[in-house]
Amino acid sequence: MVNPSLALMIAAVFAVGAAALFWPERGLYWRWAHALRASERVLLEDALKYLFDCEYRQLTGTLHGVTGALGISEDRATGLLGRLQELELVESSAGEYLLTGEGRSQALQIIRIHRLLEHHFSEDTGMDAAAWHREADRLEHRTSPEETEAMAARLGHPRFDPHGDPIPTASGEMRSVTTVPLTDLGPGDEGLVAHIEDEPAVIYKELLAADLHIGMQLRVLETAPDMIRLMVDSKEHTFSRVVADNLSVSALLEGESLQEPFETLSALNPGESATVVAISAACRGAERRRLMDLGLLPGTEVCAELQGPGGDPTGYRIRGAVIALRRLQAERIQIQRHKVPIDGGAA
């Protein structure tokens, strides 16, 4: 005969276990179900983004493409596309999947969140640029419409993300951008860096290591079947065609030509002076704001006064104060050298 106390104890243990498993909203089963739904929603949204990208690039959205882009099985991709068709967000024709008007609208909202997040990371954090895309991918599905609009307002409603991609408006409008691949240019052609593709990550890291940023001016020096050599601002670079394919260029307006490359503040020796022309486009966010707070604005006169051991850092007189800058910081400041010192002495 079973001891009644033991039976009650066993029943209590099972009851507690069942509560832990099935307790509404907090039980393990409910958490698992919620995570499954969230995962499904993420995949649906990623599929919409993929199909919009196909549309934007004038490519064909296919089952095979969804499978590869999302890294899932073909059966899973078939189920996702079927669900999107049930929701009237996607329609298919002869093996091609196309966004409906509502599907395009939802895709643009996801893209808006992603690009605003990347702009936020570039301007407000010290996050490594190589991590912007990955973190935006992670957070875009968790950011509410209210949080998105608050972020857009705080950032000043930016029109482009840090890669040069247009940011859709809250109403789903997106600026049309005319660019050409760098690999379409020939020797002597000029333009401005207009877009830096951030995928695949390994190529993006190589472009970041070359210190390339949106708005830099470039001139093609030489092309070959396997490489392209160019001058970007004042530095020469040689890229393979595979890497160069990730750069797009905007043409100069008719009658415009590139400015001659400016020197940087790091070129000044003690006793030499110059006027600040601009802060490099490579300098963003907190670093850019710090340099501006130090008074390094266009038109400011700067004089190099003393150098540390090995030439780094250098002390510069800026608006009456001597401020030490590391070489990397000084290289961000474009200058026009004075022919004579500021005090009017001999050159």
C-alpha cells in the first residue's frame, strides 16, 4: 500500500513541474512556443527583405535564392514563401516570387529600421564598423515602430546610412540614387565614393582597413583584368576586381572636377602653420564631435609647436591653447598650409 504522504508529495512534485512547464507566458513550454513564433517572424521578415533586394537590383527572387540567403532548408523556405502568399505579401509566377504592394511596404519598414540602426551605431557609439550590419540584423526585428520614429527624430531624420544606402521614410518612400560600379570606370575617370557594400564581411573589412568612407573623392589610375589602381583623396590603393565590385561611385556634375588632394595636419612640422579645410569623411560620430569641440573647424588656424618622442603625439596651438593630437587623429584633419607662419615671420 502506497504511503498517502508519499503519494501527496509525488503529486505535488508533478504539479510544480507541470506549472513550471505550462504556466501561461512564463512556463518553459510557453517560452519555447514564443521563441518559435519569434524565430518564424524573423525569417518571414528576412524573406521580405531578400525579395525587396532582388527587386531593387532587378534580380529574380526564387525559392533557391531564399534558401541560400536565409541559410535554411528548401522545405523550410517553401513553407515561408507559402505563408507569405497566404498573408498576401508575396505572389508567385513561373517560379519567381514578387512582393505585393503590402509586402513591399513591410519590407521597406524593416529596411528603414535596419539602416537607422546602422546610422545610430556609426554616430552614437564606438562600435566597430564591421559589426554595424550584424547588430542591426539582430535588433531590427525587436525595434517597435515607436522606437524607430523616436530614433529617427533624435538622429535628425538622416537620408542615408553610413554605407551610402538611402533610408526609407516613415511613409515608405526611398530616394533614387544613381551610381556606377567602380569596376565600370577607366583610367582618368573621377567620382565620389557613394556606396560601400557591407557583405560579404571579409571584403567589407578589407575596405574598412583601407580607410574608405562615403564622400571621398577618387580618380582611377590604372585598370587590368584582375585589379584596379586608384587615388582616393591623397592615398593610392590597389584592389582586386572582386573587392572593387563592392564600391560604387557617383559621377561629378557637368563642369566639376576633383579638388587637388589636401595635406593633413600630420604633415606639419614644429613651427609650421595651416588653416583647417575640413575633417575627413573617415571621421564619424564621437571622434568627429571631439575634434570639432577642440575647435578644429573649417577656417581655424593651427600651428604645430612640439612633438613627443618619435614624433607622436604632436602639440598644436588651436585658438590659443596647445592640444596634443595623435598622428591618426591629425591625419583626419585636412589643411591648407600657410606660406608664412601665422605671426608673419619668415617662411
